[in-house]
Amino acid sequence: MVAISTWFAAYGMQSVVFAWLVTMLLREPAERVGLAQMSILLPGMLFILLAGALADRVGLRRQALWSQLFAALTPFLLIYFLSQGALTYPVLIVYALLMGLAQAFVTPARDGLLNLVAGHDVQHMVMLTSLCQFGFQIIGYSLAGYADSIGPGYILGLQSLILLAGCIALMAMGDVGKPLANADKQSSVLKDFWEGATAVAGNPLLRAVMIQNVAMGVFFMGTFIVAFPIVLREVYDGSSADLASLNAVNSVGLVLTILVLLRLGQIQRAGRALLLAQFIGSIVLLCSGLVVQKSLFIFFVFLWGVCGGVAMPMSRTIMQQTAPPVLRARVMSFYAFSFMGAGPLGALWAGYMADAYGPQLAIAISAGGMALLVVVMAVISPLWRSVMNQEEAG
């Protein structure tokens, strides 16, 4: 859990600092902001399925350790160019691609390790992990908010130190997450990939979650990482502290909801909860794109986080509980791919929409697209009718 905590604290810092560098320091137009955010997500689309197949073969802990070490060293690229006063848009793109590559290999290994400590109560562990994720992201957001006052180089250096601390925690885990004993050493990575794809494609519940995740990546993630920073810059004349506060407020909503879910216990109709949370979240997001007062905008972003606090754990729970144990890392790589793989498309979508119609209208259009998709999925998929039993977690 310590390793997971350090990754998410560092991720929170990076998401604010990177958005601040490209949006407010370099003051790039909306289209180039979208391209920059796409670059940090693009390696996930290209490599995360391969990473999921490799994780079962090389060992979950080993893959997570080396990937996190790579991520810990990457910020020094930006630190160097900032110290020389030579930071440019191409340098940010290179950094984004390198960090995205590290995340692509960390994610399926981390998700696979989660199940090793979850026991039979997968949903409870997923919620605890989500609580840890967004709680430490709030810390990361808060630290990154000082980029204006103390300089981004110091924030990036602290980000690197936090990731290195996570590497030490992963080393202390010992033999946890070793390669599967029954893995066929003669089988190819392509065969492993195909087995994971077959498991997802053959299960209607897994397919439905994948479709939902793709829509979230396009309509929700694009809005969050592209449209929100541009709204802060162009409508509210915001700073790094404002950007950090917006991210933190969203995560506070997520954390509060997860605390309530932990209090309620097992949610059997996880699919129904997922659909309702995403539909209500679409309405809230629409409202955030229509208001002109900064305080109302932040309030709706908070409410959007409340909805996300239901949707994210429920989708992950369905995937974790439904996936065959021997294929879990591979199935979870498809889960991550459906969200991260759609992220670059979402960043481009939000960037072009904001450039053509303005960032606030771009938010409203994305909210409408997501709401329509949720209604369709409620009718044609098994999500609304599915019941997740505790016994399925084993």
C-alpha cells in the first residue's frame, strides 16, 4: 500500500505541474494543450496490453519496481531544462511520452498486486485502494500548488523523491507477485495477449465495462485534463494554486463518497451503481460548463468528484471480481487500456472542441455525449441487471 500511495501522490503532483507548465507557463493554445495531454496518455494506448501480458511472466513486483524507478528518474529531464531557462513545448512532449511509458507498465502490475492482498473481499480492497489513491493525490495536488511561488523544479524534485520511496517499499515486499508457477514458458507474449482479449470479449459484463471506460476516457478524461485547465486560464485567470485546488476539490468529492461506500459495505448491484453515477455525473458536468461564477464552477467539479467516487470503484470491482484469477493481470490491462487508451482521443477531442467552440461549451458537449452513452448501455448491456456476489471475489 505504501508503494501505491507514493505513486498516486507523485501522480497528483505531476498532473498539476504538467498542466500548469503547458497551459499557464508556456501558454499554449487549446489544440496544443490537447496534444500535450495526449502525449502523456499515448504510451498507455500502445503498450499497456503488452505490459499486462509481460507482468504475469516477469512478476508483478519486479515490473512495478523497475517501471516506478524509471518514472522517478524522468523528472530530471524537466528539472535540467528549467534550470537552464530552456523549457520548450517539444521537451514537454518528450517528458510526457516517457512518463506515460512508465505508467503503462506500472498500472497492470499494480492492479495485479492488489488482488494478492485483497483476499475474498475484493470490493472492500478496491475501495480502500481508491481511498488511498485519491487521498494521496490530494496531498500531491496541494504540494504542486506551490509551483508559482517556489518554482516547478523543486516540485519535480520532490515528485522524484516520493517515487523513489515507493521503489524502496516495493523492494521490501520480497517474493510477493512472483511469475505464475503454472505459466507456460514456451508460450509467446502474443498468445498471452490473445488469452486476455478472449476472456474480455467472451464476457458481456466485462465488455460493457470496457465500453463505459472508453466513453469515460473520451468524454470525462479529456474534459478534466484539457478543458478544465483552459477554463481556469481563459475564463477565471487562474494560477497553479487554482489548478491544484480544482484537482483537490474533485478528489475530496471522490474520497468522501468512498468513505460512505466503505460504511455501507458490499454493493451487490455494482453495475447499476456505475450507470447511475455516470449519468448523474454527466448532468453535473453539464452544469459546470454552463456557469460563469468561479465558485459555482468549483462546486460542480466537487459534485462531479462525488459521482466519480461511485463509478470508479464499481467499474474496477466488476473487472476484478469477474476476471479469471490466472488471467487477472491481463484482463486488468485491458481495463486500464479501455480508459487510458481512450485518453489520447479524449485529449484531442477536448482540445479541438475547446479551440472551435470555447472550453465551456466543449465541457457541455462532452457531458451530453456521455449521458447518451450511459442511457444506451443501460438498455442493451447487462450492467443494470447484474448482481455481484461476495463469493465471486474468490
